[in-house]
Amino acid sequence: KNQVEQSPQSLIILEGKNCTLQCNYTVSPFSNLRWYKQDTGRGPVSLTIMTFSENTKSNGRYTATLDADTKQSSLHITASQLSDSASYICVVTFTGGGNKLTFGTGTQLKVEL
Amino acid sequence: DTGVSQDPRHKITKRGQNVTFRCDPISEHNRLYWYRQTLGQGPEFLTYFQNEAQLEKSRLLSDRFSAERPKGSFSTLEIQRTEQGDSAMYLCASSKGQGDYEQYFGPGTRLTVT
């Protein structure tokens, strides 16, 4: 079964600190891995997208890494801001049919003063 | 704002009633996806369209669910005889194509079945 698991489930950090979120997947075959940010009550917004041949992608203070051999990805957030408080979802595109997205359950991040 | 709109944003209905949601994708996008998201979970795929053709339906999409995209533009998702278990956020996304194309999500429709 294609699965995407994320850790930690939730995280609280102080404003200005860095953090790293983890994603392990078993989706196969896959074409790309994405990280989305989802604010409460809103739709997900894309942060990064990496193909299986890429191992890092940055978007401002967000840096995603991918190790296709170990099927692991991480999202590193630098100098966190209060507005970073959201759910961060790891998403893998399964190429087996229709390029459907397989979503993780997300890491709920809270940034506090 | 991603350019994908959904209506209504919130819907409260009584068990057994029918409900219909609408999604307007980004105009040049030929792919449209529906997802369902319950509290604390990631979205789950329901169905997708390539233009007006519905190409795949998840087994999550029971016979009470039907989706259409009659002119290859907006799409509707109807749930008949709603059940409490249908309470969820229903998300729509659109993309230019398959593969590495970005999927842009709408704000979702929050359904509460009482």
C-alpha cells in the first residue's frame, strides 16, 4: 500500500528558531515529492516540488531535501515566524495511475513568541 | 488566493439531505481533482477529470457521490442522502496537466452533517 508518514505529529517552537520536519514514504513508483503548507480552514499551498532526481529545493526560508534511496524527505524552516504556524503536508505523486497525490497526515507547527 | 474558487465555503445539512458543491478551476487548467479531508488527516483523493472526462474514481467515492465537469470548466460534486460520516472538508484542485505540474487548491467547502 502506498503510504506517506510524517513526524513529528506536532511541534511548538519559539519565533526565530529553526526546525526540521520529516517525511518517509513507501509510494512506488513516484515521480515527485511536494511539501504543502495548509493554514487552518484553508486549502494547501505548495512550497516545493522535487522530482526523484533532485535532492534539494529551496523556497525562501523553506528548504526541502529528498533521498530517493532511503525514501525520506525533510523540510527545514529557517528563522521561523508566527505566520509559519500551520500544518505542513508531505505529498508524493504516484505514477501508477493518473498522477494522483498521496498525502501524509501532516505536521502541525506552532510558532510562539 | 490560488485562483481556484469553491462554493459554498461552509455547508450545514441534515442527515439524508442532498448537497452540491461547485469548483471553478484556473481557466487554462485541463485537470481538475476532488479530495476529501477529515480533521487531523491529509486530503484523500476522490476523483479527477481531464477536461470533461472523468478518468478515475476512488473507492472512497460511494454510489451516493457523483461528480461532473460538463463543459470542461467548472465542476460539481453532489452527495445524495448525506450521512454524518460525510462531514469533512471537500477540496478541489486544478492543474495544467499531469506529472510534475503544480496542483493549485481551492479554499475548500466545509460540510457538516447533523
